[in-house]
Amino acid sequence: RIETGMRVEVVERFDRPLLRLRSGEAVEADALVGADGLHSAVRGCLLGQQPPRQHGETVWRALVPAGDT
């Protein structure tokens, strides 16, 4: 299942991502894709508020129409 437009807090865990939604609901996931741009809030939750750095790797981008989820 793909959820879009969600505001979440990432709870730090070692086995699986745990997300706390704005509603207070906790959701456990198999994977978390932080598709929220260059200044990613997801990356900030996981790595701290450091500036983005180039690593010389290729990034693939795609768009998912909100009506198709």
C-alpha cells in the first residue's frame, strides 16, 4: 500500500520503521521512502539536521498521481 501526503514522525528503531502519524496512530512499515525533496524531513529524522551532501550516485525520480493511490 502506498500512502501519499502524510506528515509523520519517524520513531528510531533498529528492526523496522515505526511512523507516528499526525492523528497519533502508530504504523509499522516494511520500508520507508522519504520522497520529500532535497531538504527531506525523513532524512532529518534519521540522520539529524545536517545539510545534504553529494555522494556521486545517480538518483531516480518518479511522480505518483495522488488520485491513483
